[in-house]
Amino acid sequence: MGMTRRSYLGLLGGVPLAASLASGCGFFDDLVGGDGGDKTVNVAVFIPQGQGQGGNFQAAQAGNILANLQSAANEINNQSLGFTMDVSLTVVPPGPNPNFGAFFGANNNAEPTPTPFSPIAETLNEAEASGQLASGDPLPDLLMISNMNELPLLLEEGIIEPFEQATRVDGSVDLDAFAPGALEAVTWQGQVLLLPLSSTINTLTYDEDLFQLSGVPAPTESWTWTEMIEAGKRLTYADEAGGQWGTYAHNSVPLLLSMIWSHGGEVFGAEGGDVRLAEPEAIKGIELWRDIITFHQIAPNPPAGTFSFMRSTRDGMQVVSFDELPQAGRGGGGGGGGGGNQPSATARLATAVRSGGGQGLGADQIRAAALPVDSRQATWVAPAAGLGVGAQAKDTGLAAQAAVVLARELSQLPVTFFGYPVYNVSGERIRQVRPSLTIEDATVIANALGYSRGVPPLLAPSLQSLLQQHLMTPILSGESGVADAAQQVSIAMQEMLRQ
């Protein structure tokens, strides 16, 4: 049964889950589902038919995922929980997909994109209807979803069913073991749409060597934004060896979101379609983000027609600037400058709010630190993989129950190419799946997952472009004040959600 985008936006509150994640004993005692018939739960991981090196890479990644799923399924089947979990690799034939940006009213004339790693709903529908799925199987009971941008389409096309609707039972599930931001990012109208497995997480990363050379104390767990700014002033300068910036901010959405949330602001209301970026608390965070660049001048501010970007190398974090270096002395400005088509300089970067990425934190001297606090502490988490209940599952209630158990098992396996686990995380657990991390950095990441925040799945795919186009660029260019820009980006978000 297909779900229109409007019906998705108007989802009624789902029936809560009933289970306890705290104990594996008696896990299914109070659950409903699988009362008769086939009690096999089919879990599928999808790849397109490989073409060239890209196809080979996707096939290799899918093979790794399949191996982890199979290992978890074996553990579950050995527990004799009343059902059998069967894992399969489903190959989707190549085919065009509608441009995802067009779904949100952008790039309507863009050409269709090739079949991605995690299949777009229309491709699955067509392949299943025509019997072209290479495995010959129908759509599965559980789907491994590795691209959260596809969540709205998968729901609209009726490929998956909202997770809490699938349970069909009274009671409540203890979801406290999941990172709060990961759940928030897959929740709409108070309803969990799928079960998150892993995510990326933003921390404050800093160059330990640059702090020591400048005589600046390393960040602490109680660092405030004011203390970070004061450190940034001491860390920003230019000399014979090159330039150095205190932080990176001008197009850093992770930094902006952390500042909004930490000042008590919100991006989006929890229970409805209201954008809250124009409220006073959010304005405070946006103003501080602006001041870091334009007043305190501890981050580059490329003028119109030029830009800069950050990158990580073996030598640490850097800003590649298509503008001039910081001015000599403390707090050198980033405005004005050369422009041109070639980067005028590469400057060292002391701090940045960013995700550690798939291979850890980069150079040896780059450490992870807690986000600064104001009225509260918060950082952006983006789910990277999840388990969706197939709308055509033999028993959607049983499939939902199996998903919770599978998520618990997968959290102990190295699903590293999808980010960090989000269930029952600790420093030890993070390091188990990312051995390249130090235990100190792994603990910082685990703690950050504990104060993580997410944005709704309908906003996440276009959040970066919306904030840059309607908020960040107008403010830094002087076209709009903070309040006016916040109002404009709120209108743009509301329009997107009404489509």
C-alpha cells in the first residue's frame, strides 16, 4: 500500500512498542507477532549489478555487510527465540532513478541518477513487480537501509512500514540504550520510522601540537564557547611559516547547529511541521556563529566570488583558502584579499567541529574533544544505516521484534564503513569497531553520542544547502541581518515540507 508524501507528513501517532532492551531474557514474553504460519524473518542487503570499478567496490562493501548480517543472524538463531532469521543478498538490476533533489523541489530538470548502493524505492518496486530481482525473492521482511536520504521515498512508495506502526502492541520499549540523536533523526510526529544501526557523529576535533606550540590549554569537558573563542584568538595568526586559523566556521553546518542547540534553540518542533530557527534562543546561537567569523575573526571569511574549504592530511587539519591569509598578529581577519582562481595559501587549522569520518580522526596529533556548552551541550548526529520493516513482510510485528534483536547483535560487530554503532555505546564498544582510535578519543565519541541531536528525515537531505543558501551566505555577505536570514530560511524549510 503506497503512502503519499502528504500522508507521510500527516502520520498519526503510532502505537508504542512493547519490549525491554535491558535484558535478553524473556525478550519476547510481552510481544505480539508470529502467532502462526512461517516464522522465518528474511533480511536483505541490496546492491546494484556492478559496472566497472565502482560496481566492484559496491559488491565488496555489500559482501562485508552480508557477512556481518549473517554472523548476527547465526547468533540469533542459536538463541532459539521462536523464529529463524534468514539473510540474503539481493541484486537490483541497473536502472535510472529520479533525481532526489527534484523530490524536494530542487533541480527539477536534472537528469536521473544511476541506481545507488541502497536502492531508490521506484527501482525496487519496478524490479520486484517485473520479477527482475536477481535473487528471485519478493521484497524482504527487513531491509538494511544505508542511505537515510531515501527514507521518505521508501515510506511513500510503501516499501517499508513505520517501525512503531509495525509493532501493533501496547506498552513501551526502552529506547534509552540508543543514541538520542540517532532516534530523533528517524522520528516523525513522535513515531520511530526505522531502527538506527549506526551513524556519523560530530565532535570538536583539535590539533594537539598547535595547542602546545601556542601555549594554549587543551579543551576540557566543561569548555564553554567563550573559552573556545578566547583560545581561538591565541591560535589565529600568520607568520613566516604560513597562516593558522583558530577554527573553521563559514560553511560549517555542524558548528552552527551545535551553537543553536547549546543556546536552547531548536531547528524544528518535535510534534509538528514548525521550523523554529527564528526564535530568540536560536538567534543567539546564529549570532555567535557569525561573530566567530566577522567580529572575533578566528575563522576565514572568504569574500564574494572566493571560498575556502577544510581538509585533513597526515600533517593535520588545513584550510585551503582562495583568499588571503590571516593578518599578522592575534585575531587576524579573513575578509578582503586576493581572490583569483588559484588558492593563495594553505593555512593550518587548530579546531573544527566535524565528524571523525570512516577512518578515525586523521593525523596522529588530531584529538577529539567534547563540544563546548552554554545552556546545554549538543552535537549533530546523522544516521548512516538502519533496519526498516518491509511493508510486505509476512508478519510486520514479528519483523519489528526481530529488528530490535538484530540491532543489538550488530552493535557488537565491526560495521565500520557505516559509522559508529548507536546502541548501548561506550568507549570500549566504539574502539571495538574502530581499533584505530585511542580509548580517549573513543570515549569522547561515545559521550558525544549521548548528547547527540538529530534533524527530521524530511529536512536532513537538503539541510546543508538550505542553511548555506538562505542563512549563512546572506549573513556573511551583508545581504541580511541574522533575524531576517533566520526568517527566510524558516520560510524555505516550511515550503519544502509543504510539497
